[in-house]
Amino acid sequence: MALLELKQVTRHFELRPALIDRLMRGRKTRVIKAVESMNLTLGSEEILGIAGESGCGKSTTCMMVAGLLAPSSGQLLYRDRDVNQLDSGELNEHRRRVQMIFQDPYESLNPRFRVSDIVAEGPRALRLWPEREISERIASMLDSVGLPYSKYWNRYPHELSGGERQRVGIASALVMEPELVVADEPLSMLDVSIRAGILDLLRNLARQRNFACIYVSHDLSILGNIADRLLVMYLGQAMEVGAVKDVIMQPRHPYTRALISAVPVPDPRTKRAAPKVSGDISRPVDPPPGCRFAARCPYSDESCRETFIKLEGSSSTGHQAACHRLEAIPLEAS
């Protein structure tokens, strides 16, 4: 049984014009199609990486998985239970089992709470354990993330560095003993010098505590080190999914190839050809029905503009790409 399964999950946001625009100019409601017909399966203890540029729907997908946003349509199943059909008690249990590590450690922590109170907030709100046991678990959790409780117990967020704040965020999520952790770009606000330590910490804790993880990042090198499978998104659509080494070393979709070719190589002697991408960036507001990369893709034809291939997203189906023109794309394009 899969831990998490998304079946045709879609999330739209309406852009309602002002009243005067509706009355005088006849403007209609427009729709941002943030996530479109997403199919995805995640197994227990698996780490799935999600990559794509800003605005592609990564964070919206994470918010739906964590139960913070409801899908506009489709089913989001957690252990074969539809999250949208859970009652209040079951939803509280789901929110305990699925925890989120937010992108910005400066904004995600309450500045008026001490470190011990921040980490204890979840267990206290759900009344998971007696207060004495909560304190013991917090002390152990702080030690696990590299923050000795004797030193950090009474500190406030403004007294911590960026890396220490992110470790507090990790402790707040893991103290709930989750089965799934959603990490939404947890390194993007941190200095490069401390990213490796936080990444190693997450990887080691995932192995020790046996939780699955959805890890979102712009950095393909990070996903190549931490993820088992990789999902590439573009403007709300899943473009490619497969084992992380297959997707990075043998990308099949033109967008994935362009994304990888744009990654700088730390060797001045190495030269990469510019990505074969042209045209304006598409917008997610009332987009056409086909592949949203078609307008910029050098290999697209009419079939690409009319219909979009929906990936199955299952680990058993192997390496998949949502492209009609795979046979027409030369291998050297990667």
C-alpha cells in the first residue's frame, strides 16, 4: 500500500476582477491553474524530489499534501483514505502524521516563543503526551538536530543564526513523530556554507526515524544527493518523473533537458551549449489545454498544443516523460 497517492489532483485559484471592471468593462473571472491533473505515488521511507522554476506549483502541491489547501478536484489519498473526507479528529491525526518544514526560518518561527515552546507547540496543541514527557521528548529532539537543550532551551529565535533556526523548524516537525515530512525548499534562505550540514541532518534523520519525505528545491545537485525519485514540474504540469539518476543523467523531456543544461558547471574549461528554448514564458492564467511548454519547445507540433500527457507518477512505471515527440528528439540534445 502506498503511503501517499495523488489521483488527478488539480488546484485552481480564481482571479476575480473588481466590481467596476465587471460592470463597466464586462471582465470575467480568470483562473490560475496552479496544479493540473497531478498523479503521484509515494512509498513509505521514500524520498521524492520535486524540481522546477518559481511558479510551477511545487509549493501548492506541498500545501495540499500537508492538508493546508484542499484540491479543486481529484483525490489525495493518505494510506488509502481521502484527506478531504476526514472528520476533525481524523484530520488532526493526519496533520500529526504529515509535517511540513517551511522555506523561511525567519518567518516560520514565533518570535515571542522560546525554542522549547516552539518545539512543544504541536504536542501541546494535540495533547499527545503528558507535559513531563513532552519536555523529555523536546530535550531529546533538540539534541538530535544538533542543538543541545541545555544551551538552547530558553533562547528566542532572534538569538539564533539562520541554520539554528532551520534546525528548530526541523525539530518542531520531527517531534510529532511523522510518517511523511514535506520540506519546501528548506535551504534556500540559508548561506551556502551551512547548507551541507542541514542536508546531511535531514538525510540521516530520515534513515533513523524511517519517515518518507517530499523535498522541494530549485537545485538539482541537492536533489541528486538526497532523493530517490525526481519529479519535474512546469507551470502546474508534471513534465517528467523517474529515478533521480535516470532523470538527471538521461533526461527525456525537452524542458528537463533545458533545466539541466542551465545548471552552471564549476569548471571554466567546460562549455555547455545554450538551451534550445525560445519565446516568451507562458503564464498560468487561463493557459491553453495542451503542454504548457509547447510555446517554447523547439520540437513541439500541433498535438503538443492540443493535448497534454498525464503521467502515472507511480514508482512501478519507471522513467516517464509527458511528451508526444520523444522519438523526434535527438539523444545528443541532453
